[in-house]
Amino acid sequence: MPHSLYLGSGIVQPRLLEYDRAHGRLPSSSLPSPTASASASTDSLAAGVMAVPAAAAAAAGSARTKPVRPSLAAIRHCLSYSIAELALSLFTFALFVNSAILVVAGASLTDLPDPGAASLFDIHALLARSVGPAAGTVFALALLLSGTSAGIVATIAGQMVSEGQLDLRVAPWLRRLLTRCISIAPSIVIAAGVGRAGLSAALEGTQVALSVMLPFTSAPLIYFTCRERFMCVDEEEEEEGEGTLDADADGAGGGAPPRVRKVSFRNNWLTAGFAVALWLLICVMNVAALVLTGRGED
């Protein structure tokens, strides 16, 4: 989903902050209080920048934050952690669950005269009739849990966008109430006014909308991750026997300034080429889907 891109970027922020705090790499004047760290970790979604409450602002009771760049060790640790996490979730749970859905749907719908016109209600009835009542119940429960999961993802992503980019803060209970009403109310209205056919059409429409929005959200991601200007980290090389870096002690001891070297995390040509090719494929498929839908064809 397009909004999952924001979630994937946002959940890294508290991990970076926690790593630097645990390894003593944060300036003492910038350490957030335990009660403020949770809300402050998502204040900035800029690449490689964490938002930590300023000491003066904290003393004045203000929620204003100042950006603090994470250490190179924190970036490498969280990058390795995220790659392992994504690989584990994509190539185990997601792969087998989606494969099971396709296998069961293909085996159940193969004898129908028009399998392309089958809706979720038809698939539920078919599973309950051909496999067993328990299969229909599991299918309905899976749909309910997937909808709940999607709602949670959208809520957290919306919080990150509103707080980190729009600087708009809403009470957690009010945010959850609004997002749940926005996601559930249309379904209730459509079900009451049109019925099952309307719900199936609305579900297909939302999937088409998400697919059409995906190239617009992934294009900036590909662009920024391929530019060294945005994916470069400055590392100060420490001298022999020197302690951890302190952002508030620049030049405090006098002498020559620390040497700084550039560390690039931009995509290599192979990754960039694969990403662009995949993006073009999604665009072509979206155009084809829109044309076929406009012509009334499957």
C-alpha cells in the first residue's frame, strides 16, 4: 500500500534514537525524557534525521523539537535490522499466505462458468459449500483481520504524516475515532444503500485507486534513494583513544578539527535499474487496467 512507505520510514526513527541512546552517542543536553521520547520519535521523517526535544524547549514546557542526526553505527544497525525484518516477513508469511489464497481461489473457482465475476461473497459461499463451513468462517475471519491490520497501518502512517510533515497533533483517542469512522462509515452506507454488489464494486474501486497511487508515491522514493546528495552521511573520524562524539563539544578541546569522510548509502546501478523497470511495469499495468475498466472489459 502507498501509505506503508511512510510507515516503513517512520518506524526506523525510534530505533535510531534508541540505539544512539543505548550506546551513549547522543549529547546529554539533547536526551529526551522517557515520557516525551515516544511522541518525539516520529516528529521528523526526513532521511537520516531524528527529532529530539531541545533542552531549552523542554525546560520551558514546549513541544518544539530540533533535529539530531543519528550516528553512522545506528544507521548501519537499523538498516541491517530492517532488511532482515522485511526479508523474513516477505519471503515467509507474505509469500505463503498469498500463495495459499491464489491456490485455494484457483481450485475453487475453476468450475464456475464466469470465475472472473465472482465476488467475495461468492467465494465465501463456495468455500463453505465445497470445503466446509469452517473454511468459510476462516475466510471471513481473515478478511476481518486484514481490514483491521490495514486500518492500523493507515492510522499510524497518518499520524506520522500529520505530526512529522504538517506539524498537526491530535489526541490519540480522537485520531483513532476519526480514522475508524472514515474507514467504516462508507461501507455501512454502501451496504445499506446498494447491498452486496455495491460493496464488491467499492472494494474493487479502492484496490484500483491504491494501485494508481502507487507510482506517484514510489517515484520520489526511487529518486531520493538514488541520489547521493540525500543518501550521504558525514562521519567524523575519531582519533586514537578518543571517546564518543558530542555534538555540543565541537572544538571544545581546541586543536585540529576532526576529519570528516562521506559515506554513501545510495542505490547502486543494479538496484536503481530494477526499481525503475518495476516502476514502469506498474505504470503500464495501471494504464491497461484503467483502459479496460473504462471499456467495460475484464
